[in-house]
Amino acid sequence: MARGETIVGLDVGSTKVAVIIGSIGPDGQLQIVGFGSVPSAGIRRGSVIDIENTVRSIEQAIEKAEQMSGREIDGGYVGITGISIASINNRGVVAVADPEQEIAREDVERVLQAARVIALPHDRRVVHVIPRQFIVDGNENILDPVGMVGARLEVETQIVTITNAAAQNLLKCCERAGFHVQELVLNSLASGEAVLLPAEKELGVAVVDIGGGATDIAVYDQGSLWYSAVLPVGGDYITSDLAVGLRTPLNQAEELKKKAGSVLPELMPDNEMVDVPGMGGKEVHQASKKMIAKIIQPRVQEILGMVKNQLEKSRYQGLLPGGIVITGGGALTEGLVELATEVMERPVRLGFPEAAGGLADVIHSPVFATGIGLLSYAARRHGIEMEKPEGLSWKDTFTKIRKWFKDLL
């Protein structure tokens, strides 16, 4: 992949299907040249439940992106999520082949292949083998051992797997929509590429992508993915609670959540009302914003509590000094950062995907974190190191971290 070449990301979610087209500019920054986003049909909790509707949604998103960009799309990188995702840690060990014991790229490939050899159920396949650290003759925390001298090369990896059925169903939908899948990419890995700083990944940070049907979690440490998990809950659960509590259709509940939703009922005035369409075309009634917030808050607290429990189960021993970065459509709920900081007992910020030029400002939203992250992931896979746009700096990150530690004292 050369700079300026078209790269495409396809985010097939429970709420929306988004196609984002980009390229890497001469300055090393990601340029967004087109996108298409349509409501999702046929996906639930990140998995395909209706092939025909899923294909139709992908086709519509592709058509919109092509019209906007003036470019034809034949394929790209596709995000995956859902309860079919699992991850495990494994270690690989090889002897260095060079008689002079200088580690070559081929040795790294061999040790990663050794780590890939695990006993998997027949219905699962490997999606990613991500090195957490390399070890040369007992020396740990090595990020790239190529060129070093040693007799024994080890690697600790995070291996992400998916059920064959879930992968094949998604691949089938993409191919039928005319979209050739170059690689399946874990959503949280893509989101991390879009919203995290190198400094945060180095220090230790968790990214939490709250989507419509699932919440993706990824922990980074020393610059690499350390742990990943997917929870089968997301913004759709909040919408369902609102639909029941307000006696309104799901689509109307979703709109109310976006326009009037909050997780801080104590800050909502009692007399600020919104119109709520009734079920089956019945008359419109009214509900206070405080009441809406009282419905939303418990469900969001539950999701955040599940995230906290999952992080504890990960056995990560660090303090996550980089904090927690929340992204995805659920991140836009008013008051979420304040509530998450209280529940998680760690610094929390919203994760906005970073790109520069073109249509970047139009989709500068956590909603598109996975889609933009797929482009960043694709560029990195082809050896292109991108620059973060101005406005998101290491200095800002360390300032926030320093303030948080001072507040603890």
C-alpha cells in the first residue's frame, strides 16, 4: 500500500452499517474522502441474524460512500464483534536460526506461528495473533527483537478467535454485497487505533466501545494489546428500557435517547418536558427529562459495572494510568464521563477518532471510531506510520494523568 492509495473500512454494527473511504496523505495523516452510513438491518449483538437484510444494508452503505467519494469500492477491512469473540494468551518459543545468533524477521514469523499453535474447538478460527512482548534469552519487555543477538526467542501473545459460523456468515454477506474482505479486524482493536495516543498505550489504558448490541473492551500496555473481551450488552438495552418505561416504539425511544438522554437525573429539571409518541399511532404524551434520565441511569450503571468486572477478570496488574477511553455511539450520552469516572474509579475521557482533511470533521464522532480505526489499522499493517492531527498531544494526556494522581492524594 502506497501513500494516496484508497483504503476502505466496513463497520457492520447492530445499529448502523458504515463504509468509510480514506487514504494516507503525503504528510502521513489519514484523509477521509467519502463515507456512507445507513441503519442496520439483520444484525443483533454484533452477529448476523438475517443475511438478506444485512446484504442490503451493506450495499446501501457502499453506494452512498461511492457516490460521495467518486471512487469505486471492491473491498477492504471489516470489523467484527459479538458474543462469538473470545481471546486467550499463549506463548511461543523457537531457537534463533542464524549461526551468529542475530534475530531476523523470519525468526519473528516462526515464533508467532509457534504461538498460533493452540488446541481450538473445531468450530473456532484464529482472527489475530498479537504479540504482547518478546523475550530474548530471558530478557523481557522487548517490542521488536529484529537485529538483536540471542539464541532463544520467545513471544507472549493475545490470540483472538471467532466461531466459524459467525465469521462465515459475515463474510458471505460482504461477498454477496460485492465487498471483498481483505481482513477481519476486532472492533476494539480498530477503535484503539482511532482514539488512543501512543503514550496511553505505553502507560496502560483501556478502550471501551459501547455499540448498539455489544460493548467491546481492550486493554493496552507497553504499546500492545494486552487483553480483549466483548460484552453482549450495549445501547439497544437502554433503548428497550426507554420503550417499555415510556410506552413508545423502539425507533422513537432511540430518538429520545439521542436527543434528551442523560445519566444524571439529579441535574435534570423537573419541568423540562419532551413529546413522546404513543404505541400504535396513539396520541403523543409527555415525559420529563428527569424521568428519562432515571430510566437510562440504572442500565448504564449496569453496563459500566460489567466493564469494571471484566477488567478485574482480565488479571491486569497495572493501574491503567492512561485511564479509560469510552467511544462508540453509547459514549455520547450526556453525563457518561462523570458517571463512568465514579463507577470505574479511574480517569475517563471520550474517544474521538482522529483524522485530518477531507471529510474528517463531518465524521469526527465516537460513532465512527471503529470505521476510522479500520483505516488506521490497514495503514499500519502495510508499514505506514501515521501522524496524529494537531490538538491531541502527549502533553495533554500527561497533564490529565498528573491531575488525576494529584486528586487521589
